[in-house]
Amino acid sequence: MAEAVRFGRRRGLGQREEERRQLMEGMRETRSQLNYAYAQFNAHSDPDLVDACVYEINALQSRYSYYVRQVKQLEAAREGAG
């Protein structure tokens, strides 16, 4: 019975590590997209294109904030379980 609990914990830890890996990958990709969006913002002078860049930057910042919150929640859950 104790082995089943340990196996369950290991599997749970593995799932959390995979989830963390995916979140970190999402953060990396979003950071890359943000850098590109900022470059586009700096390259355009047409007001409509500048507006589009601003909306894209805001959306990407929101996505990045989501990833940060999720990673913090995962870390807190791991500390609470450990």
C-alpha cells in the first residue's frame, strides 16, 4: 500500500514537472513574440499599424502574466505538498 502512495506521488510530481516545463516553454515563446511585437511597434509609423502593435503587445503581456501566475501557483502547490 505504501508503494502505491509513493508511486502516486512520483507520478503527481512528474505531471507537475511536465506542467511546469510546458508553462516555462509558453513563457519563453511569449517573451519571443513580445520582442517581435516591440520591434514591429518601433518600425511602424502608420497610426493603424501602431495601434495594432499596441493591442498585440497588451495581449501578449496578459498571456505572459497568466503564465507567471500559473508557475507561482504550481510552485506553491509543490511547496505545500513537499
